[in-house]
Amino acid sequence: MSDRPSGLFDLKDKVAVVTGSSRGIGLAMASGLSEFGANVVLCGRKQEGIDAAVETIRAAGGNAAGIAAHMGKADDLQRLVETAVETFGGIDILVNNAATNPVFGPLIDNDDAAFDKIMEVNVKGPLNLAKHVHPHMVERGGGSIINVSSIGGLHPEPMLGLYSMSKASLISLTKVMAAEWGEQGIRVNALCPGLIKTQFSQALWSNEKILNRAVSKIPLHRIAQPEELVGMTVYLASSASSFCTGAVLTVDGGHTI
């Protein structure tokens, strides 16, 4: 691992919890936060995936721990927070990245089970985890919460109706938390990626017709790699963004222009 930076982007001795971090965007974010000095706690649904991700970060010279946790299970969220506090002494940064989208198709065909699952993981989970983290951030004088939404939350996409709705809800939740928790030194911002080449979005970028249509709307004429979200994540986590809260920031190659 390269020498840790000093100044605005230095995260030395900070503790970050990153959900959905066994692969893809979450792992890239956790690795980036670690590179800038943070101790990171990873979580995902399968322990073997988390163990592999933790070893990846440790092999690069970082400090990491991990635990299997489901965003829809209250006990799992409590154990995740307890693990972070017991391992590294507190929590300064929370990245709510974990999400689900079990359906792809017209809204008229979506059932209650799909609605409940999407809202449970994509909205209720981040809210409940943030509530668990809140007192620990207050104890340390503040912190940064990054809610990973989507450009679908700003501009709903056909066939992704429930997912887009959940991400719009997460943006609204971000603004409410920013307004209510700001006086306690807790900043809350939303990050809205465009199409990223991950396993989560494979159904989109592996379909040539869908991919070509998406790329045609992007001024940079390509989709992104997970690592391209690291810079914005580090910015929002660090003192570089000390007067930034309630913001909704896109990383989409210009798609939403």
C-alpha cells in the first residue's frame, strides 16, 4: 500500500463500516477508504465472500474486519455495529451500499413480495443501520454517512420501477437525516452511480442492446468500473467535504445531464 496521504483526504485512525462489500462497488469503496488510512469493517450475506474481501484489503496493507450480515435483519445490524466498535473502538464513517433488485420488468407485474424485499433492504436497512451507528458517531463528535443511491432515484428507468422508487426514497431519507443530525456533527450525503460494471448490474451490461442504449446516453460513451467511485467516496468520508451534507452527487459519466 502506498504512503498514506496527509491533509484533507487523510482517514488515518478513522473507522468505516461498508455494507455490501464482499465484491463490486462495496469492495472498491472499502479498499479505497483503507488506502487512505481508515480501518474498515466489511459486511455481506455470505461469510466466505467477506473473508476473501478482508484478506484482499489486509494483503494490501490495510486493517480490516468482516462479518456476515443481512440488511433486513435487525439482529445482524446490531452485531455489525458491535463488531466495529469492539474491533476498532468506534465508528466514524458508514457507507450504506448494500442493495437488492430481485425483479426486472413492468411495474404492473411486480408483486407485494418484491416490493417488501426491495424496500426492506434498500431503504429500511440503511435507516436502521444508521440509527444503530448514530450514538457512536455522536460519542466521537460526528461522522459521515454515505448512502449509495442510483441515478434511477433521480430519473426512473423502465423495467426497474421498484428499484428506482427505493433509490428515490433513499435520497429523501438522506436529506431528512442530514437535516436532523447536522447539529450533532453528522454529515449525510447520497451518491448516485450510473451503470457500473459489476455482477449486480450484469443483466444490463451483458445485454448488448441494453448496453448500447445506455452508452448512447452517456457523454463519456462508456460505463464505469467500480474503482471510479472511490474518489467521491473518500471525498465524502473525509474532512475535504466538511461543509457538505444533504448533497446528492452523481457519478454517471454525464448520463443525467
